[in-house]
Amino acid sequence: MSSHKPQFGLDTIATHAGRNPAAHAGSVNPPVYHASTILFDRMEDYENRRDRFYDGVGYGLYNTPTTLALAEAVAELEDASHCLPVQSGTAAIATTLMAFASSGAHLLVVETAYRTTRNFCEEILRPLGIDITYYDPMLGAAIADLITPATTLVYLESPGSMTFEVQDIPAITEVARRYGVPTAIDASWASPVFLRPLALGVDISIQSGTKYLCGHSDIIFGTVAVRDETLFRRLKDISGRFGHRLGGEDCYMALRGLRTLPLRMQRHQETALRLAEWLAARPEVKQVLHPAFPQHPGHSAWRRDFTGASGLFGVLLHPVPRSAVAAALEGMKLFKMGSSWGGYESLIVPVEAGSKRASGPGQDDGALLRVHAGLETADDLIADLREALVRLVAHAPELAKGGHPPSRAAR
């Protein structure tokens, strides 16, 4: 696996990491390996095959050369020493949580975590006797007040799902280290291009590779990156017990996607900021939820810890009927409604505001939309949004009376 002291810049790492043409007859790209059974010539090698499950090839469930190529590439991007690829972002989250779950254990999970993370905590972990406390994303070092002798993990997600609060990662990890509690973070929003969690003291960095690492909305996978080998083996063992395995074709496609990751992230950022600023000046918009806006919760932490912003942000409309939101979204030409994000295409979806959590806008504050800025021409996307807002006003006449001032978008 790679060292956690990067020698090259991200563009170079994304281009070269995980490649070894000399091992594959000079092929630029690592080929797809289909393998379950691995054969051995020596009995001693067969008897010790489990030693290869972590960083070699001993059985197809654990690794193939294609799996290892992807693991090496993501580890270098994450500035990690080890990476575990699995078949979805959800599998990466579940593997991490299960590695610290035992009856009587206590997990601290940020309340703005991805809904599937909370569902796993409530539907799988609680019935197994694991205690879970959801904490305010802006808690910072005050998280010390929530740590108990039974706490086995602090789980972060920054920015938070749907409302995009940015956590004070170094403050939380410093406290957790003081109490001997490992930390994990879902860092999919920024990708390794705009955030290196391990450099900020986090023990485990989780990526939903389905999003930006892939970038083409055609495969599902996840990754877990660490610097500690003992921790990596623990995660790998848990993953193996659940039968997690990422197929060769998906590994190959993931590698193709991440080669252009730094270039794509820059374009997503530029377009999203243009859209966010345009939307913030519209009278139909109550608030734009974007970490790059100075008034957004955790903006100072974002400026300190992140090197950029992705294409995903939130838009809170003034209260309007559901039918008005439907009319606005259903007539869009370029933005489409669909789960996930991070692909080359732009998406816009309605989301529940403030459901089951104290932070962020509430259900009565307005209609919350999640926007993903793809790789289309920004002016074309703005035109699509403008037409959507015209339809919104047509179905919500109260907005046309001019009773709502525009938001501010200063950066």
C-alpha cells in the first residue's frame, strides 16, 4: 500500500496511482481480474493464504489485482496507508460502524448524517444493544461532555447532509484522541481533492465512491481509508465477515473515473458557486445553504480545513404549496430529479427540512431543495432555474406580491 507522505500533487496522483504497467504486459490501465479460487503450488503458501487477505491475493472475496489497484489509488488520494473498497457507500459506513459496535457500546453520531447512516444506527445497531447519541454538528470541542467510558467511536459528516453545516474537525479529533476514542468521517461531499480528513486527525475516512470518485453515475461503490494497519485489518475482517466484495468491472470503472477527479471537482465548484450566488439574489429564495457563504454555519472551519467546495448545496425557498414546488421541478429541461449526486449531470430534488434533528431549517421554514451542479454550461443551468422559478411563482401567487426580500450571497 501507499505511504501517507504524498510525493506528488493531486493531479499527478490521480493520473498515476494504482497503475503498474510492467505487471500487466505494459497495459496502461490495470486489467479486470475475474477470480474466486486462487491456486498455490506450495502447501505452506496455501496454509498461510489468509496472510494475503489484507494486502495480497489469497481468495477472490478479499482481493484481486484489480481491487488492489483501486485500493492503492484511493489510499494515495486520501493520504492514507491502506484503503478498503466495498460495494457501496452504505457498505463503507456499515462496515465502519460495525467495527466499533458491541453490546453496551456507545457511539456518538452527528445528527446531520446521511439518512441511511441514521437508519443503520436505529434499525440495526440499537436492537443489538448499542447506545447512540446524536450530537449537534456545531458542538466542536464541547463534544467532550458527551463522551462516556463506553464511547467507542465519534462519527462525523462534514458538511452535513442536506443542510451542509461544517464541523470543527480538528477540535473534535483532538478531544477524541484525549479520551482514546477513534473517529470516522463521511467525507464524500468534498472528495479527497478538497479535504484530507486523516491529516486533520481523523482515524477513518469514508467515501461514497458512487459520487465524485466515479463521476459518471454508472457504478456503486464505497471506500474506507486509514493510516493504521491494525485498524485496517479490523475493518477488513468485518467486511469479509459480511461478504463485502467489489467486482472487477466496477473497480476498473472506478479507476477510470478517478483519473479525472481533480479536473471535475474544480468545474463542479465553479458552476455551483455561480448557481448559488444567482439563487441567493432571487426573491423566491429564503436562504442558500453553501459552506462558502460567510453566514453559513461552520464557514470559518470550511475556509481553514477545506481547499474547495463541491457541486452540492441546498436552497431554502420561502414557504410555498407543495404543488408549486412540483410545478417548478417537473418542467426542468437540464436539472433532473434522482437520488445520488456527484455525476456529470445536474440534479435537483426536494428534501425534508429538519426531520428528526434540532439543527438546520425546520419543516415550517420553507421548501428545501438539494442542488447538484454538473458539468453543463453554467448559463444554461441558470436559464433552467429561472424558468423553474417562473413556474413556482405561477403556482404560488403570494410570491409574486414581492413580500420577500432577496437573500445575500456575499463571499
